[in-house]
Amino acid sequence: MTNGLLLWVDDEIEQLRAHIMFLEKKGYEIVTVSNGTDALDLCRQRNFDLVLLDEQMPGISGLETLRKLKEINPSITVVMVTKSEEENIMEQAIGQKIADYLIKPVNPNQILLTLKKNIHRRAIETEITQSQYQQNFQQIAMQIMDCRTWHDWVQVYKRLVHWELELSATESTMTEMLQMQKEEANNGFAKFIKKNYLAWLENSSSSSKPVLSPEIFKTKVFPMLNAGEKVFLVVLDNFRYDQWRVLSGELSAYFDIDEDMYYSILPTATQYARNAIFSGLMPNKIQEMFPDLWVDEDEEEGKNLNEEPLIRTQLERYRRKESFSYHKINTQADADKLMQQMQQIEKHPLNVVVFNFIDMLSHARTESKMVRELANNESAYRSITLSWFRHSVISDFFRELAQMDCKVIVTTDHGSIRCTQPVKIVGDRNTNTNLRYKLGKNLSYDDDKNLLVIKEPRKAMLPQPNLSTSYVFATGDSFFAYPNNYNYYVSYYRDTFQHGGISMEEMIVPLITLTGKKR
């Protein structure tokens, strides 16, 4: 078995015998021709792993040969090897999607390097990435055990996401090992939240707590407005840190990026977490102070219809005089309308834009078998998010923001986790439908060891519809299932992305500041 089948096209091929022998000793099979016409004939008959192509040859030129090779096989890998250092020829070759460009005289190791880059990259990256993760595995395990603060957990989560992205970009078999480590981390994180969450709410000014949902405006938005900045707050509903990492690669061409994280409040659900962001208040305070803007769980109307008035209440409470605009983007038509209004919108010091695509994708994945197949794991979920970003108006929206004199804050209300472990729960018919948290009277459940149970909602600053109402939060990757039709319910919801409970993916979420490069 050879390392690869190469075609070398050069009118001075006899002068390259030493190079060819060197590569043959390295395990490559090499076919040689001295002109472009013969190269094209061979490529119609055989599939080569890589073509080394001279630019200056009698007959048809290297660039013309390259163009015709791409017509025969658009995915063929071509490396230009030429004496020419003319910028125009380099640009034409790059424009025709060459894999590499080497200037003669080349030494054998240069050619070997380009072969490794273009034929063996995937295998080498997989081997090196796996080796590096193995070396880091024990360090990460120790880091998980040593977590003491909210910041420690942020660092663990970021490190796990780093390796998740690295391994998913290769053909690694170690993703299961990483998944086990994530589960271990989430178990530790749940214990940490159980121990500390209520204390954070009780001591809201404590320096040992993270920024929480109601503090986004106070800690991020208002200081920028005070500094005279124009601010766009862009909220991507149900947006996880790993999804941010793939989008950041797209945005880095247009923006300088300052990455931060904050903790979503419980429940990690839109009704609570997003309303807390916009009002600057915990849910029970919203209900007490603005009962007409709070929608109870058992009411039919949408739970996030009052976001614009909630923003207004927060600005008024802090005696802010700035005008603001608010836009919720659910459809392509909404996005087109936003883009048409940009000149008018940018006159406001503060603009808030909510994009609901990722949340809609999450729900569609639960309800549609086809979407579930398309996004059958975290890597595919990230890929669809990236594809949406590249091919929807949001990409144009960010490019336009990069040209404005403004600061852009990109964040979310909560993330989500892929749920695999059912937990039986029993409640009355008024119990809410969310799979990661339940509130109701007389809730009973199998396993309170892996749950956070709050019997006094006011301590968690949550509304209490009845005197006997309690809240129960799922941890790790578990989800609640009723005993009735249990097997059907479990098979329907297992492996779906859910939110509302306690996990790093749901609670530790991006808080990003972008400054346009204005090129």
C-alpha cells in the first residue's frame, strides 16, 4: 500500500529524478509526464491523490492545464511548482484553487511537507489531536476535582469545549471519552450550583458570585452608554458557548472580539432568564412590580411578549434618558425589514435585537424526525448554526454593524443540553410542560439526589403561584418523564436539546463585546 499516487507534470522531468527517488523511498507512487496534454489524458483515466504541476511548459501552459484539470475533476488537489515569482501568475493560480504554490528550486523536504499537508493532513491532525487530548485528560480530571469558584467552572467548560471542537474536526474515536469527562464535569457543576446558587441571590453584591442575567444591562450596557458609545445588544436565543466558538471564526474578520461569560439564572428558560435580562430584575420582582408584564406558566399567551416594555422599565428605574429600539427576528421577512431600517435604527444610542433561529431549530429538532437526523449530535447542531449564520441576513447584519461607530454585545438568555437520562416525576394537571424543570403542588419524583429541589421559591427569587408550589430542576443530561406512556415519552424526547435545568451548557453562556475593524 502506497502513501499516495502522484502525477508530476514538468518539461524538465529528467532533472527531477533525485526528488522522485526520494519520494518513492517515502512510499509514494509517482507517474511523470512532460506536458499538459498528456497530464489531462492521464487524469481522465486515473484518479491521482495530488498533481505537481509546472507553470512554464511548451504547448498548453500550467495555468491552462490547471483550468482543464479542474473541469475534469473539480476536487483534484494541484500544487504549482514553478520558477515564476510573478504576482499575477500566483493570483491566477490561487484563484483557480490550487492547494499550494512552490518556487523552484525546491528541495525534497519542501515537497514532502506539501504532500503531508494536502494528502495526509486529516490523519496527522487526528493522531496529534488525540495524543494531545490524552496528555490533557488527567489534567482536566484534576481541574474538575479542584473547582471551587464560578470562574473555575468557566475555565473547565471552556477547556472541554476546546477539545470537543478539536476532536470533532478530526476522525477521532475519543469523542466518547470526552463525553464521559463532560458528564463528570456536569455532575460536579450541579453540586456546585446546589451549594452556592441561593447564596449568590442572597448576597447580590458579593464579589464571589458571577454576573447573573438581571445584571447584563448594569454591568455591560450602561457603562458603554456612559462612555458615549452607541450600543447594539444582540441576543441569540438558546445559544451555547460551543456555537459561539464556531461563529467567532466568521466574525473575527470584521470585529475585534472581547470574550466573556455570565451565568443564566434558574430556570434557564426564556420566560425567566430573558425577561430577567431585559427588566434587570429577578422573576419574582417582575411579577410583584409589573404584574401586567409577567405571564404565569399556566397562561396560554406567549411568555416573552413583553420584552420591549420590560426594557423601558429598567431604563426608567435607572433614570436613563436614552432612546432605544427593540426588534425580534423570527422570520426572513423580519430580518429583511430590520436591514431596511438600519439607517433609522442607528440614530438610537441603544438598539436591542433578538434572533430566535437557534431556539426554533432546537424545537424543530424535537418535533421533526428529519431535522433530528440533520442535527443528530452536537457537531451537526453547530454545523447547522454556522450554515444559518453564513447564508441568512444575520451575516449581512453583522457586516453592517462592523462599519458603524458602535459597540456590539452578543449574548443569549441560556444554552441547552442534549438529554439522554429520563427521571420519573408525578404532578397534577397544572404542572408545567418543560422537561428540565417543573413547578407545581405535591410534585413527587424518583431520584432527588440528582435534582435541585426548591420548596421555598422566594429564596430562589421565583414566583409562587400557590403556597405549596415547589420547583424541581434536572441536572446533568437528565429530563423529566411522566409514568403515563413512559416508554413512548422517553423514546420521543431522548437525545433532544432541552433547557431549563442545571448544566454548564445551559448556565455558562457567552457575553461578547465586538468592536468593528472598519476596513
